[in-house]
Amino acid sequence: MGGDEVVEAATRLFSALGYDGVTTAMIAEAAGATEGDVAALGGKRGVYEAVMRRVLEAQVALVEEMHRTLPPDVSGLHGMVDMFLDFYQVHPEAITLWQHRGLSDAADLAGIERDYAAPVVQGINDLIARSGVHPRARFTLHNALGWSFYGFLTIGIVHPDGSTTHWEDPAARDHFRQAVRSLINALAATPP
């Protein structure tokens, strides 16, 4: 049994149940492997780190593509929003793994954010910095984008009657794109 099958099965499990809700036996069964195959990859912890590394590599590749293809201005930030939404449609595990982490999942694993989130965060900061947004607005914009994406990808669009439209709905994504573009434009217009 190859490591790729184990990591793919573990990705599905960790995304659905979180690190703390998954056992080595569950990973082995979902992968059609043995617990020895999982142990050979570093056990549950080693497989989790392989999952997070795979997500990081995909996100870093996305941010690098953004740096290569998007203009270094506010319209580039609009493009960044589009590219992240497209990415999460193809890789929903990239958000669900971090959602579990935000609920103190795998709290005993130190350094996960530093090792697997910081490179992406830095790449986003660099995109914002090159856009011409005033330095005083950059921190607010970065956090507002993070909060917006997290809320949208967790809950979706919340309507006045309390109902929600899930982020996978194309109309919800269009609404989110427009709302976030307005947010970017407002913060980019913040005077020095």
C-alpha cells in the first residue's frame, strides 16, 4: 500500500472528523491498508503532517501563481479573491482542516500554524503590500479577508430571515465576490 492512498484517505477523515476524532485504525481501513502501513508513515501524527504539507504545497503553488499572474494593484486583490474561491471549490479540505484546527483540534501538535499556515499568510501579506494599499490599512485588510473567507466558507451567506445559502451555491459565491471587492475597495481608499 502506497503512502499516497493513506494520505488521501486520511485527508478525507481529518477533514470530516478532525485529528482528534480519527484513529490509526480508521485511517488504515479507509485506505485499504494496515496499521503497519500507517505506522511506517509516522503514525497518525506523521500522516496528519503529510496531509497538512500537501495542503500547504497546494496553497503555496496558488499564491505563487497569484504573484506571477495578478497585477500589483487593487484589481489584483480582486483576482486573489476569485482565485481563492476557485481553489476552495476544488480543495474544500484546505478550509475544513483549518476549521477543525480553530476548534483546538490537534492541540497537542505544536507548530502546525507556523509550519503550514505562515508561508501562505506571508504570501498574502506580500500581495496586499504590492497592491498599493496604505500600510495602516494592510493589517485590517488582511484580517478582514481572513474573517470573511472563514465565515463564508463555514456558514455561507446569512439572509435577513436567518436562513443561509451554502458557499457552494454559485449565486452565493457571486454575492461574496462582490461584497469582498467592495470591502477591498473601501479599505484601499483609506487615506494615509
